[in-house]
Amino acid sequence: MCGIVGAVAQRDVAEILVEGLRRLEYRGYDSAGVAVINNNELSRTRRLGKVQELAKALESNPLNGGTGIAHTRWATHGEPSERNAHPHQSQGDIAVVHNGIIENHQKLRETLQGLGYEFVSDTDTEVICHLVHHELKTSDSLLTAVQATVKQLEGAYGTVVIDRRDSERMIVARSGSPLVIGYGLGENFVASDQLALLPVTRSFAFLEEGDVAEITRREVKIFDVEGTQVEREVKESEVTHDAGDKGEYRHYMLKEIYEQPMALARTIEGRIANQQVLDSAFGVNAEQFLKDIKHVQIIACGTSYHAAMTARYWLEDWAGVSCNVEIASEFRYRKSHLFPNSLLVTISQSGETADTLAALRLAKEMGYKATMTICNAPGSSLVRESDMSYLMKAGAEIGVASTKAFTVQLAGLLMLTAVIGRHNGMSEQMQADICTSLASMPAKVEQALSLDDEIAALAEDFADKHHSLFLGRGDQYPIAMEGALKLKEISYIHAEAYASGELKHGPLALIDADMPVIVVAPNNELLEKLKSNVEEVRARGGLMYVFADKDAEFASDDTMKVIPVPHCDDFMAPLIYTIPLQLLSYHVALIKGTDVDQPRNLAKSVTVE
Ligand code: G6P
């Protein structure tokens, strides 16, 4: 979703800004722009499409200047176009970039039009620049004008404002959309994600909700929602991954699929001792919070929601607690029942998903006993606002379609199952078995990755298909859902997932030779049931692709291709069966020639509702 980069320096900043935007490309966007101040003049270049288009335009017409802002836009108000791309301007004086949605923009627009301001875009953002311009008429500084402006905004914003008449300053404000300040030597920066600034600094301070900051080359002053000057802790970035580097891989997605053994090893490291998962994996005070938990409510979106659905089977089957799972955008707008001793768990790779964050805030108001997030972004809003956090340590995930974050979430949730289980009488043997399973996951994923060539060949069959059906049972049902999501996200083939017991209640009507059916079939207690469902499809002339344990005794024939998956225990089976489905979607997308890492219309981090 939208990305922001800003800089105040002695050197020309346009290149730094564009490199920052490149590093945010993975979030998904439709247009990009940059504005800089040079000799008290504001110049701006914007382009529809990729950051590369903007970079090309800047090559032919470079922008000089030491103060500048840049943005990648993901359209909310107004179509993707150069006219709607940020930065927006007021009277050639003020330039603004903005992430989020200004909900009262229509009313503000009318007021500002009444004051004589002419609007040239369809965006909600344009009200911010005119408001700042208007407020400056009665304010003594850009800072106070922005403070007065944000008081009038309803909705979510992360915004950066510059004024050509006051050229060595940026004012930034955060409410609902993250902003991080990067501290350099004699130069300072701001961005919506620290990844954007890693080439220029590793020292960062995250702004809190309601903060407004004034950034010059030499100084950063931060004011809280009351206008009181405050300190925000400056930390050295823990992000080690160089987001700009695809290494030997053709796409980030493939790289991230192959990083899974390493990411799993990292997430497990130091969190298991004496065949038990340590409570401290979930934070310093976790034991105190977790020991009386009897019910778990999990909230997430997208791929993270599928991890949550898998964990529901585990928590109820093995940990002896009840568990509900809900999509964040549903949970936040309905009245739900609070069970005694309930733990609220959010799952999110980005830690900034607007719906998930709103659901967490609602849960806190409702009085959940404790809140926890399973999250891949250490300084994110979800981590900061939750009582406990499990930091995934998967490394930055750049491909919009989530891969390694998903399997690492599963590993974290299995650990949570073991810990909550221990407090609810899980046997020592089962805890030890879970630990053994966790420790052998990296090697087992390596084995599953060796299916790559076989799956690449199989992918050819899908290239001319328009629809597909994924089937699974038990904790493989959410894996089927995740497989379907991956395929539709990056290959644009319509894919649906069903719990295979539901086949007879509708989807059987769709079965024919043009509708490939993908089945995940580990050798577990539901295998015989699943085999009956396979026969139901076969009897209707369906073409199946069965990912099965070699002991599951499926045989390839005219109607069925069997892909043998390494034998694995029940604890890791959902994670292992995910791997071939990720590879399948990747190879189908390659054949179809889609933009694998940045699929159309999608964003990596969804910071608006
Ligand atoms: C977007 C991303 C998905 C992700 C979902 C939830 O849709 O494209 O990959 O699963 O958001 O994001 P979160 O950061 O909360 O896990």
C-alpha cells in the first residue's frame, strides 16, 4: 500500500527518495511521485505506473534540492492517474504526501472551495495541502499550521508536509498510518517503513499515534497529541535483510519460498529448552498472562487468517482450550461475546494492517484478559500495543503474496499450542513430540522444496485454465484455502477451496475436465474420508492433482496425478503441504507471465480499511 519517503539534507535528495520508493515497491502501488525544494522553488515529477517510470523521467529532467518528499500511491479516492498521484500541492507553495484516508474530506473540500481553493485532483489528500496553506495565514510556523490542520482531520493519516518558503524543514504527522524517523549525520529522514531508509541510516524512532514532528538537518523535535514536546526512543535497526537484493533468484517470492528452512530455524532458535517451548518466546511476562487462559480468539486477515484457522484445530485438539477465529474486518464491526479468561491473538506479517489493529484496540476495550500478536515487524503498531508478542524473525518479506511469513506463523502458533497446552495439562510426551517436530521442520521443508522441478512441469497443465478447486480436510482445509489464495493472487486463475466433506453440497456441480482439482492428502486419520471425496470427483470426470504422502497409496492414472510429499508427522503436516502449493502458484504465474512479486491491485501492507 502507499509508501512515503522524505529527506532534509545538504546534498540532492531525489535519488535517495527514489531508491526509498523502490524499496517500498513491494507494498503495491499504481503511481509514484517526488517533489523537492531548490532555491525556494518547488518542483515536482509524477508518473503513472512503476517507480522505474519516475526514475526515467528524473534521468532526463533531474530535480535538484536538499529537501524533498516522495510517494507511491495505491488508489483509494480517485482513479490511478498522474493527476491523482502524490505529492499534491497548494498554490505552488506547499507539497504533501499522505498515506491513509481522510474520512471528512468532502466536508473539508467544500469549506476550502468556499475559501477560494481550487482542487485539481480527486484525492482526499488534496484537502491537507490546502488546509495547511490556509492555516499558515494565521500560524507563526509550518509546525503550528500542521498541528492546526491535523486537528481538523478525521480518519487515518501518515503525512509529510514541506513549504518552499521555509525550505529546510519537513513536518510529519502520524495517526493511524505508521511513520518512522531516520537519523543521519547532518541529515534526517522520514518514511512509512524503515526498509526505505536502510541505505542512508540504521537509527530509527517510530512515531506514536497523534505525534507531530519537525525535522531539520540538525534536529528532530517530536510533539505528542497534546502538543507537548516528547522523546521517542531511537533504536538501531534490527533488520538485517537487504530488501534490495533478490540474489540468484528471479523473483522475491521464489527467494522467500527458498528462505523458509532458514526462517524456520531462526524462529525456533532459543525458544525451546528441555523438550518444552518456553513461555518467554511470547515476551517477558508471558507466563503470567498465559497460565489461566481457557479461550483463545484469533484475529487476522488474508494469509495470516489461514494460519489462524489452522491453529484453531491445534488449540482445540491438543491444547484443550476453545478457540474462535475471525477475519479482522468482520470482528471489528460486530458485537462478539467475551468468554472468561480469554486471550486475544492477532497474526500479522506487517504489524500495521488497519483492520487487525482496529480489532486489537476493540478487544482491549472489551476487556480481554491479555492480548498477543504473532508478528514479523518488531517496532510495528501491533507489537507496541499488545501485552505479549511473538516476533517471527522471518526476515523482510517483499513478495506481496506471503510465503515464508505464513509457515513461520504456523511454527509460532504450534509453539503457542504447546505453551497453552502445558498450562492446561498437555502431556510431557506431546510437548516433547511438538519440540522434535519443530526442530526437524527446516530439514523437512528442504525436502519438500526438492519437488520444485516436478511441480514446474505440472504447472503447464494450469496455464490455460480459468478455474480451480482446492480440497483438504481438518487442519489441511486452511492449507487448501491458502493454496487457492496463492494461485488467485499471482496467476489470476479463479481458485476456490472447500473442506472436502462439503463437495457434495455444491462444488461437485462444477466438476469437469476444465476444472483442475488440487487435493492435499497427508497420511492422517482423515485419509480414508478424503479418499472417498477423491472418488466422488473421479466419478464425475474431474482431473485431480493429489499432493500425498507416499504411504497414502494413491496412484497416478488418466484422471489423477499424484505428487509424493515427504513423509511428515501431524504437527508439521500443514506447514509441509503448504510448500508444494506455493511452488505450484509460482510456476503457474511464471507461465502466465504475470507480475509475480507485485500482482495487480494488491498491496503488501494494507494500512487502510
Ligand atoms: C495483504 C497482503 C497479504 C497478507 C494480508 C494480511 O492482503 O497482500 O499477503 O496476508 O494483507 O496482512 P498482515 O500483514 O496483517 O499479515
